[in-house]
Amino acid sequence: MLFKSLEFKNVVGQKVKVMDIPVLAENSTYNFMIQVRLQTFVASIYKEKSLKKCYSFKEHLKKVMKWPDYEQLFKVGELKNNA
């Protein structure tokens, strides 16, 4: 799975980075849900005045999504022969 990151300045002018944003196909069943959750996550960070400069969207999804949906979204097949 491919991941992208997003950098912006918040209300105070502090540079903030959001990492681990999954890149999904247009026809993916989770595409709309991820877009909406990303918009709300970025909006909440934008208004926040904290010292934290780097956020993981994947960790945020782990907290807010149902576990079966999270596993389905980030499923990783087992590697053969420890490769």
C-alpha cells in the first residue's frame, strides 16, 4: 500500500505534518470514509495549538475505526520464507 503525507501551517503559523495517509483507488469501498476522516482530522489539527508537529493518520484511524474495517484496509499478506 502506498502512503502520502501532508504539510501545512496551523492557525498559529506552526508547520504541521500528517504522515501515513493511505492512497486508495477511486473504486475502493473505503475511499469516501478515509477522505471524510482525513478532512475532520486535519480540521481538528488546524485549530489546535499544541507543541506536536508530526501526526500519524494511520494511528488516528486505529483509534477511531472499527477494528475489522481497520484490518481490512491495512491488511498485509504474510511473507513467504521471511522475505
